[in-house]
Amino acid sequence: MHTFSLVLLALLPVVTLAVWDKPDLSLLHAYPNIFEGERIFSIALMKQIREMYPEGNLFFSPFSTYNALLLAYFSASEDTERELAQALNLGWASSKQQVRSAYILGKRQDENRFHQSPMVLSSVNRIFVDKTVNVSSKFNTLLFGETEELDFKNEPESCRMQINDWIAQRTHNQIRDMLSSKEINSRTMMVLGNAAYMKGQWLSQFKVEETSLKPFYINEYEKEMVYMMHKTGPFRMTIDEGLQSQIIKLPYRTIYQSAETHISTPEKKSDISMLIILPYSKEMPLNDVISKLNADSLKQLLQQAMPQEIELSLPKFQFEQRLALTPILGRMGLNKMFSKDATFGDLTSDRMSLAIDEAQHLAKIQVNEVGSTAAAATILFASRSARQPDPSKFNCNHPFVFLIYDERVNTILFAGVYSNPREMEQYKCFSNMHILSLSLMAVLPAIALASLCGVEPDVSLLDQGLNLYKGQQNFAVSMLNVIRQSTPNENVFFSPYSTYHALLLAYFGSSGETEKELAKVLHLDWADSKEVVRSAYILEKTSRKERQSKMPLEFSSADRIFFANDLHVTECARNRLAEEVQQIDFKNQPEESRKQINDWIAKQTHDQIKNMLSADEITPRTRLVLANAAYLKGQWLSQFKTEKTVQMPFYTSPSNFSLVSMMQQKGTFLLNVDEQLRAHVLQLPYRTVFESQETEDSSPDDNSDISMVLILPPFNSNSLEDVLSRLNADSLDDSLKQAMPREIEVSLPKFEFEQRLELNPILAKLGVSKMFDESSATFDDLTSEKISIGDSKHVAKIKVDEEGSTAAAATVLFTYRSARPVEPAKFECNHPFLFVIYDKITRAILFTGIYRDPKTIKQ
């Protein structure tokens, strides 16, 4: 494939480049932000073009356009600068220097990267300046070799031919005669030519002899015969219900074959792909898909794509079209730079008024069996859709979106819509869970955290971390038993991890009998001092944060402490919790305070938990509230196939059942037939290693250290209760260690449920009572004011489907029962079972629940 991108901005570019400085290496951390902004801009630009030309084919280079506009931003000032910053999504930057450094360092990194790659991707600039413009010496120094003086005033036609020749040379003669005689005249002062060129081969090429004439469905009633390329092989694909589309990645080769090893994965051979978005059927307009697409959903689609054996059909095509960018950019809010009010003051010492006269973009693309060739600008062409695709096929026989995407930096290099083959030059035929946890403890948390201030973590005590998690395991099982006894016939879901850590904060700030009570409930008898526990706790949090940065599974915990305005808080607590402390006016504005807390909760849980606190739960007497939100998002290491999900019975008793949507797959999983627990214990792993880091000899254990553990008893009237009575931290640990890999047929219901729980009575049954008693609670490290914990709440929400899980952790209660026995070769969750989300590295139980009765659960 060859891709060419050309952007022309008359008058502008020299202004921009004149203000460049050397990149500041200390600002390198800002480098990814510039690509995030480009991705958001790309989708917005596509939508604007599509609104102006709703029925046309489309091809353009947001990469080239964005970088040209960045040059404008660097030179702009006042309203022009603010307008560009907003359109380019530069809100992350505190200064132009930060943006410039990220931009220049990114350019250098790309130069080094593609110097060692068979993929050719480059962006070149040439600034053609009229001889009458007095360009600063600094500008000429910075742009040595990229500026050229021309005599626009006296020889406009000769200048036009010189610019066109440069464009043709830089695009390997793919773009000729870009500028017509009316576009360069004696009034022209400067022209910027930006040409982005890409040439690449598919990582897995199509065979020419398999290309054949096939119908392409323009709409329900029209079709056109096109040359369709065919290939069967492993591709990364996902199905997105929100977009109602299939999404597939076609990788380009970005490392030389001579550099490959026998363990090289496709991800290690490619980090630039063509991403194709294909609506389910011809009844669904492609424009509806485009309207739903955004930068975040695009990023998620790439993360969700899993390798599958696919029959791929893709048309061969090539097309070219020109587009005036000025009205498009105007619709995106860029107007100042094209007007007499434009402010570009860094071009020259001359007092001349400069504005961008015109912006043009030209794109040309060619896609065939070997790869692609394109010149980026904007090409417009018509789109609609066709018949429902087979799940195991990816048949591009109706309109689709395609993006050429750099996964290393999450950048859209080129984007397009293929819709109507009649408008193109035809070829001749020659040979992917969210888990959210929320705990609220009124009055407590600042106390706990304040007592941490005086102690730095002791690295020599790091080995105590396992003791902390063993205590957490025992607490989790104890809490599960209390909840089960309180609601013996209901479903259960909660986060012992979140609850345990909230209580640890209470322990750190407590003293006297309150401290002793908490130490017992939290199983801290292994520690001879608070310092030992605090060090293990702080070092564990640090370790988890570092570990999280290196894995695709997200698990994080966020805290916010809402203090009453008039509550005296120690200086130490303020210093150590500067980002987590927020003072609000409970006394005079309780309702507004409640809304602030609810809004924070909704934001931290990605809107999974809304309106956590009701109007009567925050009053003028409230002194302090701690909100702790734990969030987990993960995909199964081996996903269930949607098409294998069918309605099957779930037995709540020997004679009663309900039909549920049962997911099914056959594969190798860790299983233990546990004689001690008298149950089958299965581990369903989540992906915690990026696929690019996998090797051919990687085992499932190497690619996952967080799993959903399913504990399934044989059927009898009290089988689940019998299992729970024997379950503790040691028996769970032993069962997981004894598991062996086996070929298993797994059947698991899809389910989704949410429930709220008051923690006070649960904790009281566990032995926590002092901290709720105004007369006996002792929290002396926060404030001289006499306080106790007034209330504690936990909300849990979970969704389990073919891709993974989504949940908000707290406590959710719901009903499950049991049925017939399970054959050893199958793991059929068609009767009540226990599930645990378990971290093998730290042995932490992150979430746990009981599934009893599907009638109370959203299928």
C-alpha cells in the first residue's frame, strides 16, 4: 500500500514554525496526550465531513490535517490561539512549550521508528515564501532545507508549477497538478505544502488467484459487481452491540521478516493496521454508525478485538478526490485564522497582516492484494449496507468505515468510508468486564488516614503483605457467611477487598478498645504493631499501582474524603491527602453536599452507580463522609462466543427451573474436584498480560493472574450451605493450588444485578461495634472533636457476559439454588454456585458472590 497525504495552507505555516524552540525532554510525559487529542479531532472531522456530504465516499488524513493545524497553533495568539487549542483538544497542556516539545519529540521518535521498518510513513513540509517577506533569522535556522523563496508577485504561474512539481516528487507522482492557476496569484505571500506518504504491505497478503467478481450491496435494492479479495485466517475481530457492527483489524507489516523469530506473534510484527467497521446489515445506515463513534469507543474496540478464524472478503479499490477544508474547519469552530482578525505575530518583523487564505486537502488510496497506496486529503463517496453477516465471516459486501491506525501511539493516520463502488476506479481481476465497588463510611476515614501521616512504609516489612491478604481472605469468608445467614435464600455480591480496606483505615486511626476490636475482626494477630500493618498496606497499594500500569486488566481504588467546613483537621492529614480531601458545607447546604458526593461516585464508577445517597442520608449533622470506589474492567482470557449462548434451564430445586441465557465454551481450564469442600472448583482467567507480550510457549497461567473462581456443588437440598460452612482462607488456597488443567465444557449464565446494603448490622455481627458507639469510640489522631462512625454503606453491581464482567462492588443480595449433579468432563452452572474474583499474585479476594435464582436477575 502507498498512502499520500497533502495539505496546503496558504500564508500560514512560516508563522508557526518561527516560534519553535528545542524540545524540553522533561516534558516527554506529555507526548501521549497529543495523540489522544489527534484521535478525538479525527472522529470529529470525519463526522463534520459526513454531515456535509452524507452520501459520498470519503477518504482523508486526520494525521496530516492535525499536524498542519498544530503549526498554526504554535504561531497563533489571543483568540486565534484559543480557538485552535479548543479544536485540537489541547486542554491537557499548561503551555505552548509543552505542546511543542511533545510534537517535536513525537516526530523524532517516528523518524527513528520507521527508519528500522519496512513500513514507510513520513510527513514532509515545504514553505514557499514570497521574496518580499522578511523572514526572521531564527525562523530560517530552524527550517533550514524546508524553506524556498519564490517570486509570487511577478511570476505566479512559474511558482505554481514549482510547487506542483515538489508535490508530485514527494508523493511519488501519485498527486500531480494539485494547484490550479486560480489558486496561486500575485497576491500570494506564502504557501505551506505538507505531504504525508505511507507505503505498506499486509502482514498476511491476499492471494491474487482468489480474487473474483462478487456483488457489493449499495442499499437494499441496488448492487454492483466488484472485484472482491478473499482470505481465511486468524484476524483480531470484535462485535460491538453499541455500534451494531463487526470490527476487524488488518495489520500491515512493520518489522522485516529477517527480524522475526519463531515465537514472534502478529502483534510483534505489526503496530499499524487498517481497522474496518462493518454494520451488521444493509438495513442499518452507515451514517448511524459514524454518529455513534467516538475516540473512547474506538480505543475500546481495539482492546476488545480477539483473534478468531475469519473468512474475510474485501473489495479492491482505488479512488481520488479533492476537498476544500476551509468550510469543514469552520464548522469545527476554526474561523478566526481565516479572517482579517487572525493574529499570527511571530512570522516576521514586518508589520503585515496575515491570515490563512485557503486550506486544501487531497487524498488518494489504492487497496489491493499486496497492500495499499494512498494520498491523504479528503475523498467523498457513497455508503450504505447489505445482508446480515455470518458470525465466523467478515464479508465487506456493504458500506463500511476503514481507519489506518497506529496502535503504538493510538493515532488515526487515515480514515475513510467505502460506500459506492460506482464512484471509484475498479481493478481488473488479475491472478472483548467492568467491576465497580463503592463503600461509604460516614465520619470515619479522615481519622484513619490521619494516623498514617507519622509513619513511612518500611520496605523490610514487605514480606508481611501475604499476612495482610490472608487476613483479608478470612474476613471475606466471614462476611459472606454473615450475609448468607441474614439472607439465606438470596443472591449475594459484594467486595470484601473494598470493605476490608475501609476498615483498615479505621484501624489505623483507632486506639484503645476500638483498636483491639478492629484488629480481631481484620485478623491482624500476625502483626506486633500498627507500624507493621501500615507498612504492608502502603507498600501493597504502591505495588498494585505499578502492576496495574503493565496489564490490560484495570483494577483501581479511588478515595475521596468529604469534610465538614467547620471540622478541624490535622495539618498532617491535609498535607498527605491534598488530592483526596474536599471540604463541603454539610451544615448549611446538605442537599448540595449530597449531590456533590453522588456526582463524584457516578464519575468514579463510570456512571454505573448513580444517586448512591438519598436525601435523608446527608443532614446538617454530618461531619465527614468517606467514599471509596473500586473499579475493575477485564476480558476473559478465552472469551465465550456470542452465537453459542442459548436459552437453557437453571434449576432452583429438583422440580423447578427457569430458562436463562447460558454461555458455553469448550477449552482447557484449571479444575479441582475438591473432596474437602465437596464441590468442583473452576478458574476462569481474565487477561492480565498484553497479547503482544505473549509467546508461543506461554501458558494460560503466564497470561493471567486474576480469575473468577466458580465453586459448584453437586445437587442436594443443602449442598451450597454445606460448601460455605467448610470454606475458609486455607481451604480456598489449597483448592486453587491443587487445580490441574483439563479439557472442560463450561456452561455459565449471563447475568447482571445490583443491590444496596447497610453495612452497620453486618459489621456488628462480625464483632465491630465500638466505632459506632458515641460513648466508646476512640479516634484521637484526627481531631480533638469527639466523633464516631455514624453509618456505612456498600453498593455492588456486576455484569457477566461473553467478553468479561462489569460490576460495582459493595454488597448485592440475590437468589440462587441448586439442581442435578455435574459430570466431571463438564462444568455446567445450571444450579446455585459461589463465585470469587481472585488475585493469584496477592491472594486477595477482590469480589465474591452467590448465584441462586435467575428470576431476580437481569439476563
